[in-house]
Amino acid sequence: MHQLTDGRYVLRVNDQNAPFPADKIAALKATKAEALRERSVPADASLEDVSPGMVATLGDRLGQPWTTEQVLLGSRLGEQREGRMVPNLMGLLLLGIDPLHWHPRCGIDFIRWEGTERRTGSNLNIVKRETIEQPLAILIEKAYEVIRPHIRQRQQLEGLLFSERLEYPTFVWQEALVNAVAHRDYSIRGASIEVSMFDDRLEIRSPGLPPHPVTVDDLNRRDKCTSRATRS
């Protein structure tokens, strides 16, 4: 993002300069502040708080048999302090032995509701509730395992044969879950990611606002444009 001599702000996207409203600059600064929080180093953090098993798993997936120090430094998940490597907050959440020690609500709450609305008290309609608490590096994978059995299969006639289709396309709900974990505001410590499944929909709520410079108004305008294009 750049300010021109005539006072206008533009956002560089590939080889184009896109107009950028000045009122969104504060939002971008807030995003940088969030990144700094995630890279902050807790006072009592040490290399012993990082799980060797998680480091090995990550190394296998990347095809790089790295040491813990190499993983932290190469992925910006830690830094050198007084001659020793220490993990930052995101390193502890991704690869920590006990991520809940560093963030009490960094997991995912899955709730299966009976019907199409939330009810409480004597009419409570929760069929199943499970809290998934794992290092972020495997949290999404574990959440898949918990949620997948609750996604129903539907039979649909195609020509002369019936085919089975999942109620929700696998890529769609898994991608939504990835975005919820990747883009949540980890400075919010009093709420978890919440996945609520109803008879007619699946809701995924992630603490915080959309990643800047995207706003809720931008998303609403996009929805309206898509709806108009669909109707036309």
C-alpha cells in the first residue's frame, strides 16, 4: 500500500495500482498489530515446550528432516534470544506440547443441533458436542475426523442410476474450516472457533473480523452482486 504525492492511496496488486480508501488504513495497521502479537515470545517459553513429534510430523509433510531450531527459525515461529532459540506464540500454538497453556480457547467446538435453530433450557436440542483441542498443525485434520461422520449422504437419480452425494461438498466445508483456523484473531482468548451443524445448514464461526482489508460490507456487496448475476 502506497500514498501518492497527490494524497491518494493505492494498493499494489500484481502489476496494477488499485484505489485504496484512506479509511481502511487503520484496519491494515490493526492487522499488523495482530501479527506482532502472534510473533511475541511469552516470558516463560522455551524450546522444551515444543513437541518433537509435531516437528517430525511437519518435517515429513514438507519433505525436510529439520531440527526443532530449523523449523522455528525457517518458519518464523521463533527467534534467537541470548544465544538460544525460543518459540513465539504462534510456534507454541502450532507445535506446542500444551497449546492450551498459551491460549485457553485455541481449539474448535463442534455442536450438532437437532432441527434448524438453537434452543436452550428445558428445550435444549444439542445432539452431540465435542471440543477438539490439538496443536494447530493437526487441529484441522482432527476436526475433519470428528465432523465427517455427521455429514449425510444423499441419493440422486442421474439418468438410469442413483448416485450418492455428500450433503456438503467436501472441499467447501473443509476450506471454510481452514480459513476459520488460519484467519481467526488469536488475541481473542475468550472464544473458540465454533462449528454448528443444523438439519438445513452448517455454520462456522471464527473469533474476530475478516482479514483486512476485507470488511463485512465488502462481503455483503459481493453477495448482492453474485445474487444479481445469478438471477440474470
